[in-house]
Amino acid sequence: MAASEQEILEGLAEIVNEETGLDQGDVQLDKSFTEDLDIDSLSMMTIVVNAEEKFGVRIPDEEVKNLKTVGDAVSFIQKSQG
């Protein structure tokens, strides 16, 4: 069953927290991964791999650069779950 937007957000917040130590409450839909959350490209790749495993989706490398905000990632995961 596809996860809801809130479930995806919570799951992503957990992954970001594990990777970066950022408080899960800081991971909001309108936050930019690089500017607001200060996540570098290496951490972002780890987050993407963990999100793919957690949500059973595939996020192609060429799509990762389009995921500027947490909301972008949540939307992409939601669409990819079919």
C-alpha cells in the first residue's frame, strides 16, 4: 500500500536524522536540502538510497538533482509508488 504524504515525510525525516543528526522536526516540506538543511551531495546520495529501500521506489540519479526541497522528494516518492 502506498504511503501517505505524512508517512513519507516522517520516513524521510527519520532517514535525514540518521544521516545528518538533524532534528526530525526540522525536516519540513518547504525546506531545501542544501540551503536550509545543509545536506551535501554525499549525504544526499545516502538519503536517496535509504529512501529507495524504505519506500520501495527507484529514484534515478538524473532525478535527484530535481529534488531541491523535502516536498519535492515526498511528491516524487508518492508518484513513484504507483
